Amino acid sequence: MQRKLEYQRRSDLEEIKDAGLTLDWDEIAKKGKISPEEVQIAKWYGIYSSRQEGAHMARVVVPGGQVTSKQARDLADIAERYAQGKLNVTTRQSIQMHWLKLPILPDFLRDLRDAGLTTFHGCGDVTRNVAACPWASVCEHRRVDVLPFAQETARELAASRDLDNLPRKFKISYSGCGANCGQPHINCVGVTAVVRRTAAGEEETGFRVAIGGGMGWKAFVGKDLFSFVPKEIVTKVCRAVGLLFRDHGDRYNRATARLKFVVKRYGIDRCREIVLENLRNEGVDVSEIETKPVEDTGPRWPARPLTEPAPRGTDGLALQRVMLPKGEVTHAQLKRLAELADIYGDKHLYNTNRQNIEIHGVRPEKVEELKSEVRAIGLAVDGFYGLQDVVPCVGTTYCPLAVSRTHDLYDLLQSVVHQEKYAAIRDKVLVNITGCPNACSPYRIADIGFRGMRIREMKGSVEAYEVRVGGDEDRFGEIVGEYKLPDCVLVTARLLDTFMGLRQGEETLADSVKRVGAKVYREAVDALTIDYTKAPNLLENSAFTGMVSEPRDFAALAKDIPCQEACPAKTNVPEYIRLIAEGDHDEAYRINQEDNVFPGVLGRICTRPCETACRYNWTNTETPVQISPSQALGRGPENRQREGPGALFPGNRAARRGRRRRPRRPDRRARTQTSRARGDDFRAGRISRRHAQDRHPDLPPAAQRRGGRSPRDSRFRRRGAHGRGHQPRTHGRTRGRVRRGARGRGRDPTADDAHRRPARRPRSFRFTLHAGFQPRAHARSRRRRARHRRRLHGGGLHPRRAAPARRPRPRVHDVPAHGTVHERQRRGAAADPRGEYPHRNTGDARRGAHGERQAGRRHVPPQSFGRREGR
């Protein structure tokens, strides 16, 4: 019978949200600090922690990107008072302010409220700012003005208290025509205006709705949910999709908690059923909703309407665009733009998804005068929506998640994008730069996209970018390569030169890549012969085969580890990674296995982006960082024959244990169970490779490395110094002690050891370096023991499964200064040609070496003890 689970797995943040989403900012400011739980809930107020210690960022919601000139002046005053006089326009048409200090946040929020603005739903697991086409109200290609619909959707969903706690953020965008200037395919919900012809021959305006799009570490293009939705219920449809997300989103793993993963998991058909059911439950008439394909019968639109150099609205008035370098504007510039909107425009400012500001409703004869006024405050009025209009996110300037300085790349690219030879293609290429995989600047849908990353060199890492080419709003660009910051300028110039040579007609760079493929552009960049000496991609050993030869061996899970004081940036960089970077694999292996720096979490490494002060930023922004000393030490398939497949880094072990240990006093008793708690008893009883070869020149290499002992003895037994103090491990039991000889010092090497109680075999301390797993007890696996024997002897059956032949009892000989070992341990000897072990007894009556019954006695293979080293 299947047990029924009455609960759902939830993340820690879900527990925090359940405790309440309300904060008393006055109390927080009074006590002068904010707890980690309050930091998470602060996102519902539009407040984020910044990269600078003690600073915060606030995101002001601007539905549809439209603010009045009065609100713009108020924003400028607030920025001057609280945010060092700077503002940022985002790619979702919001306004961000940085450098906000904790004590002034209550006054900051009150001043925003008095100005008719808010940061509510600017961040957090809620419906974010609803975006729209920047020309929604004036574009001549629009089917309907979508700006009022975007603002109404923002008001209704922000007022829905049942949508205040979603699994993750929920993004909605509106576009006025099929040109998709609002980028609907990369949002959770993308709404596009369409015109269809009814059965009566009349034209009807409605919306096409797509869901499941998004950027981030795993990008998806939205899928069509409904081909036609009446205008009257489009806001209800957005709410119904929000309910789908609320009820079916992943609340355990935030990496897969977005709506795009719900659509992927359920499929678009199942999601459509749930949305229709939600609409019916709220009393919405769904009879007019169409799911079959609907043809848009309106006039055709150009591929990129926003590239128009001198745009005019449907009212005959001009639109003047103002370019904001890096999306930044000062309070003085914003205040002056608000004044110019009052003088020349319609008393509004419009934010665009390319981080610029527009003034609408300008009389054509006043355009040149307005341009002069804009230039006077230090802002550009040319080059919009093209090559010169580069869009970067804030990068490491403010964002704690970024790993690259996007503003530095923006400055470097200016020397390329303003060259006169590219004048013919300036409106055919878009460039986006993002500092991390979150893609706040959507680099995948740009003609040339840069995504910040790190290139791991032999020592440390350097800032670099993944370069993509040929992206469009509904098609992602293809990867060209990964290049360091200075080389990105050369790569950009080569891509533009190649495009100029391949371009046909008025096609864009994305159209050219679609026609000829990305391979041509990739080969052109490869001709630059940009090459770096990178650190090897050391994939982690798994617990399946441990030979890094099967796809299952590449499974890994990167987790954070405690910070070390030795790290200059206080980031999670362990010492053994530093040693691997320097090529000192022997010392790195010793620290991992002997010093046990991270008990139980060997193989875990930091995935948090490091500060610039750290030289060993071993991060990867799309896949877990993985480290395998096995590959670093040459334990690949090509070395199996030489090293022996059953050994675990034998060369390293030999180098590590080459020195002789100080001999113990003869009468000193062997250490007991206390040593096992220290985690170093598995190291006892080893000798150097050279010493093993001198002692056992006739044995195979694998047996020489074990000092002539079996794998069972070398891994799970300890030997005494000079053959004295021989004592089995009893795990705290007082019975089963070794019977001493006549002189009380050790056991007679010729005495029968059948009376001895068998030792309980401890767990193996052979770590697999599989992140997140405790050491595996290989000694308890019969199949693994058999595999070790087959590897050692070159084949053969398990002793208990072999033919019931009578075997002679193994002889016992003495090895001076190294205790006693059985003749069976001399692999290849004629006395034990098949390399079989003596029978292991598990009960009080077992068969002895000759097959006879021995009552009340247990047979135990000989063990030896050695002096362990201190930590």
C-alpha cells in the first residue's frame, strides 16, 4: 500500500513568508539593523540589499513606463535627498535608486507615497511591474493602445491579496502589434494585440496570450495559450494565469520555481485547462476565447518599428528620444527633462525597455529646439535602437549577483560602435550586456549578446564574457565563444565586419545568422586565434564507477562551504582548490583525505560570485563547478593498465607515505577505538611504493603498493610496529582481546590464531569526493569486494562460490620489523595460485581452512597495527 503524503516540500523562504509579509520600517530603522528574514520580506516592499555593505536598492514601479512630469520631478528630488542624486532606468521600464541607507528608508517610502509612486511589487515573489511597448499610444502600427490595459492589469493584480505570495516573480508584458516591441515571448505572460475577422465579416480587436517565456539560467520562449481573447477579459486571463502559477509552481527549489517550468512540466494543453477552469470559477465567460490559430488581418508591420530615425505618432506629432548612457540619469538631468516635457511635450516621460527616456507629443517645428536643450544637459539624441544603443545591466557596480563589470565593457565598446565604417548597419544590430545568467539585460535575444562569467586559469580566474550572435525576440542567439574583457572588443569588430560582408538587402544581423548560420561567424572569430591557458575542467568522481568514464560519473552538486579566514575576500575558497590550481596535487590530496578540511562534504566548493580581491574564484554561472583529483592525477582510462583500476590515486599515496615513521616502543600497546573517531585510522599500515617493491619484487604492482597485503588488510586492518602489540579492533567491546604470548609482548607468530575473536570491519575511509555524500562503506558490498579481487588477480571466482576443493592451510612466515603476514598475501606464489582468501567465519561454527567443522571457534585473518600520525 502506498503511503499518502499530506505535505509538500517547501523551501526555507516559504517558511519565512508564512510568518508574515509585513515589516515595520520605523522599528527597523530605530534598531539600526535588519535581520536575514527581514531582508527577504523587504523585497515585497521593493527593497533589495546592494553590493555595498549597508546600502540598499529600491525599485519604483512604473506600469507601462509612463510617469507624469510632476512625478519625474519628485523622483529627482527624492534621488537627490536619499540616493546620491542618481537614478537607473531598467529594461522593464522601472526606476531604480541605489545607495539607500537603512535609517532613511521609512522617510524614503513616505516621500514616494506622497508623490503618487510606490515600490510595492517592485521586487519579491509577486506580479512585477507590467511592461508595455514604449510607443503603445502613438505607434501607427498598433492594433489597439495597450498602455491602459497594462496599467489596469498592474492595478488589479497588485490589489489581489491572494497573489501576494507566489512561488517566484511573475512578469507580464503588452505589445500593440505583431512586431512585439514589448518582448512578450520572454515574459511569464506575453499579451499581443491582434485583429481578426468575424463570421459576419467585421473586424474585431483582441489579444493573443502566450505564457511560459523567460530568461535566467534556463531560457524558454513563450508558448501560445490562447490565440484570441476579447479585450474585456484580458486582465482576468492574466489573473487566472497567476492563479495557475500560485497553485502549481515549485515552492521547494527556487531555481525551478518560475512559471516557465510549470509550462514545461505540465505542457501547454494542461495549463490551458487549468486557466479556463480558474476563469469559470471566477464567473468569467470563456465562450469568446479562441484556442485555434487566428490570422491577424490588420496591416503589416516592419520587422523593427523602433528603428525609425524620426518617428511620428498617429496624431502627427513627433517623438523625441533621449539616450541614457548605461541607463543612468542624474537628478538634475531628470528634473530638466520633466521641464522640457512640460514645455514641448505632453507633460509625460516614457521609459523604454532599452533604458532610455522619450518625450511624446512634440510639434515638428520644435524638434530641433528640443534636441538642443537635451544636448545642453549632456545627453544624446541620436543612435537609438541600434548599434550605438548598447544596453548593460548594472553589473558589479551595484548588483551582488553579478560577476563582471558590465559598465567597463560598455565603455570599451564605444570605440567600435561609433566607427564610421559601421554607419550602414547602425540600425541593424542590437547589443546587450548582462553581468550574470539572470539576464536583466536579455542578451539571448540581441544580435550580439554578452553574458558575464569567469575564465578559470591555472591560478585564479579572470573576468570574461560568453558571446552570442543572432538572437531575436522569439529566437535565442547561438554561442560564439568565451573571451576575456579586452578581447571582447576585437570579437565585436570581427562580427560586425563579417556581417557587412554577408549582409543582403535590409536584413539585420539576426536575419543574416538565420540565413547563413552561426558557423560562419564563429569561424571568422576563430581566425583571430584568441586562445587562453585554462585550468582543466576537472569533473568530479561519482559513487557509480569512480573512473570518470561514464556519463553517470559526471553527476555533481555544488554547494557552499564555510568561509575561510585565509581568503582575502572572505569567500568560500578552500585550501585544496588553491593547491590544485597551483598544480600541487599531492598536497591537495593529503589535505582532502588526511587533514579532512571539510568533514563529510569533500568535493563541495563555493558557487557564490567572489569579490575582485579573490584570485581563486572557482565559479561557473550555468553549471556546477566540479573538481576531480582523479583526473588531475592522471587517473583517466588511459592510465588504468599502468596504475591498476582498483587503486585510489596510488601514485599520490606512495609519494605521500614515502617517509618512514618513528618506531614505537616495543611494549607500547596499540591504539584503540579513540583513534578511529579522529578519522585517521584508515591511513595506518601504509608503506612507500619503493619500500614495497624492495620487499615484494615478485608481486604485481597493485600488490606491491599494498605492501604485499590483500585489499582487505591494507584498507581495513592496521599493523603493529615491529610485529608487537597485535590487537584486533573490537569497537569498544572488552571481549575478544588478543591472547598474549609467554613473555607478554605480542603474540607468538607461530601460534594458532583460530581462538581470536573476529574484528568488526570498520567503514572504509575511501572518499569518493561526491558532493553532499558521506563516505561509502565499500567493505560492506560483496560485489565491490569481488570486483577488487578480480582486478587484483586478473579474474577468478569468489572463494565461497569456487569449486569445493580442499585447499592447504596457508603457511605463516615472519617478516622482520613488519609483523606477521600470511603466505596467501604473496600474490603469484605457488602455494595460493588463485589468490583466494581464507574462509571468513561469521558464526560460532564454520569450516576451517581444510573444510573440517570447528565448533565454538572463529577464524580471523591476521591483522597488523601501525602507528598513526597526528593531525
